[in-house]
Amino acid sequence: MSLSATTDYDPPRRYPRLPVSIDCEVDGASGHASLRVSELSLGGCFVDTRVQFLVGAPVTIRASLPGGELVFEGRVLYTQAEYGFGVAFDPLSAPTRARLEEFLGSDRR
């Protein structure tokens, strides 16, 4: 199965992804783009876009959360053509993890 072209890939996850609508900036091999995160967890996210990103490519995501921006480093885990891509985060720093846990546990999503 080619991960770069599938639309039904459902990877195993350590953390549940919650539906969100968060503006973000993404930097990676495909350039820089203003996009939207539609699912978010402690381990990764899904970014809505029609821009093609390569599986395995490193990305930096700057997400606009209440209280300020959070920056996540990670890699593209899979893509869904014309819909977006899933990202597995690199290990989070303690302050980033704490802010993300607070956000995910709040009703501000």
C-alpha cells in the first residue's frame, strides 16, 4: 500500500485526535503555507490542504491557539490526496506539552 496516495489510511494512534479548527502556518519541503489543523492530539495532527506534502518530510507547524502560538516539529506520516496530511509530532518540550494538554482538555476547541 502506498501511503502517499491513499484516502482510507487510518494509522494506529497512542492519543485520540480531537476535532478542532485552528489556523496554522506550515513550513517544510513543499514550502510555506497558511493552512488549517482539523484534528489534534498530543501525538500529532491532521492538516487540511490541497498542497502536496511528501510522506516522511519534516514539517514545522505554528498553530494559533488561545493564549498564543504553539510550534510543533514533526514528520508527515501519511497523505490523503486533495484533503491533507497527517503529522506525527517529534517529542514535545514540557512547556509545549503542558499548553497542548490544557488546550485539549478545555472547551475552547
